[in-house]
Amino acid sequence: MTEAEPHRTADRPAHLQRHAGAPVVPIFFISDSTGISAETLGNALLIQFRDVRFERKLFPFVSTVEEARRVVAALDAAAEGPVTPLAFSTLASIELREELQRTKCPLVDFFDSHLPQVESVLGREALHVAARLHGLGDVKRYNHRMSAIEYAIEHDDGQSLRGLEKADVLLLGPSRCGKTPTSMYLALQHGLFVANYPLVEDDFDSTELPEPVRPHRRRCFGVVTTPERLSQVRQQRRPNSRYASMEQCAHEIRRTEALLRAYHVPSTSSANKSVEEIATVIMQTIHRRSRQ
């Protein structure tokens, strides 16, 4: 990080800073790495306050005292505003954490809150080294995840049928149901080899699973949605087309669900689930199958 300017994760214009008369609470995530951990842990708490609107900003790769001081300056400026802000930090360095704690902004320091207890239980002092979670660390695991990402890209949207036997999961469903982000998330976070196979018109006219995925039925997982949501997403891609019409979307969802039921393929709807939630359902299904 070379400047105190944050990377905005949910930027909004000033005139949208208020919702239904309630002020938006500024939220800051501070990390010595990508910020994924700080955002995940912080958002796990914030999601419990669904009637509150938040403006989230990320300060990633804070690695020097000078950078920490610039972050403090930005937090202090926010603290002077009309709404009390809140910051979440996963800085590992004691020196950087001490600098950050000078801020006037209320701060939730995940390392300060929990690391001493972990040290006490384990009977040894932590390394306090930055970027351990998302760094290279375990090279073998990192390389596996990179291979999984390459596999997901090659097999996205049915682009390749080569090596389907290597897939841990084959995602089936109509186009634009959320299969691509789910496959990428499973690859990046869990190192799973995921093939994304979109069902097309010929598949909807058949009562059988598509021939390429038929031998791999045990590893298939369906991703569907509601006709309304599917039509809305497709309208953004091809406005006023048959592809995006409610009639076509309802037909595709109906035929997909019938096909999945006929072959006992587990499925979930992406209409009201995040990518993380869909991935969790898939992971639970994989673990359950492995025990059978």
C-alpha cells in the first residue's frame, strides 16, 4: 500500500449516504494481506444488524508503520464525521497493531482479542508474522488451488469436455444461474476441480442427462434459480430477447428441476443464496457422499 487512499469495496456517492432517514455507518477493514480474513470476520458480525446500512472500505497490504499511520489518519478523519465509524483489523505485527490502536475510531482487533487466549492454550508464543493465511505458506496446497482455478477456467460454461473424470464436482443448470462464480469460489477457497456444464435447448427436450456428464452422475450438482431472477439477470445480458423472456426462463427451470429429480442429482437455488452459501451446500453434499 503506497497511499492512505482505501480500496473501496462498496463505494457510493455522497447523496446515497442515507437510507430511509438512517445514517450509513462507515466500516473499515485493515489487513497486512488481501483483507479477505478481515472482511469475512467483520461481515460475520455485521450481518447480525440487517436494519443498518454500512459503507465498507478496505485498507489491504498494510506492512509498515508509516502505512499504519496513514490508515490511522483516515480513520480519525472518519471519526470526526456525524456517524461513529467502526474498524476491523487482522494485522499480525505487534508494532503495527500498537500504531493502529492510537486511532480515535472504535477498533475490533481480531488478533488482540483472540491470539493471547490461543497462545495460552497452546503454551507457546505466536509468530506474529504478516500474511500467513493467504500467502504461499503451504506451497503444495497453493499449487493445487492454482491448478483447480486453471481447471475451472478451462471447463467454464462447457468450453471443454476434456478430463471430466478429474472433476470433483460438475455443476449443471441453465445459463446465468451462478455456476461460474460458484466454480471459481470452490477452486480458490477449497481447491476443488469444478466443471461448469450449462444445460441448453437440446438438453431441455430430452429426459436424460447430457451424454458427456452421464458417466459422472455421482459428482453432478444442480444449480437453479427462480424464473423471475433468471429473467432479470438475462435481461441485463440480452434485453427483450427470447432468451431472457419469462416464458423461456420458466421452461428451462421447470425442465432442469425435472431432470435433476429423475436422476437424483442434488441441487440448490442461487436465487436467495450467496456464492459462499452455495459452496457450503456443495461441500456438505461431497462430505456426505464420501461417508456413504
